[in-house]
Amino acid sequence: MKIQGAVIIEQGVTFAIIVVNRTVTNYTSRAIQVRNYLTQFFPNMPIILMSQDSNGTPHYYGRKDIVKFLQSIRLDQIPWKEYHIY
């Protein structure tokens, strides 16, 4: 499976941000399920899920301090890449 995401180090914190469908970030139980699954591919780091609404506005799910940071930057500032996970 291919996913879009980034691993970022900011203020000494390494975290992963992963692009998901809006239906994932709309429902807490689904978001928790997806984050738990992704921990095997991004061990020992907080995982933030990001989706976009129909206007392209990003919506984040995860650790509040990291979400606040991400809300302060533009999407094109994130070093996105494609990950192949199995």
C-alpha cells in the first residue's frame, strides 16, 4: 500500500504526518484505529493524521501541540513523500 506522509523534526520532537481520507479524521474511533495501525511503520513517534475538506483546508488529528504547530504552516512547507507499507 502507498501512503503520502512526512517525518518531521520540530523543536526536538520527531513526528509523522500521514494523509488520510476525510472520513478518518471525522470519526475519533476510526482515527485511533488508523493511528494504531500506522505505529508499526512509524515507531516511537507521535502520528498526526491529515485530511482535506472540499475547499482544500487541512484537518488534523493527533497530539494537540503538534496539531497547533501544523495549523501555523502551509501544506507546501511539509516535506511530503510517498511511503510503501506492507
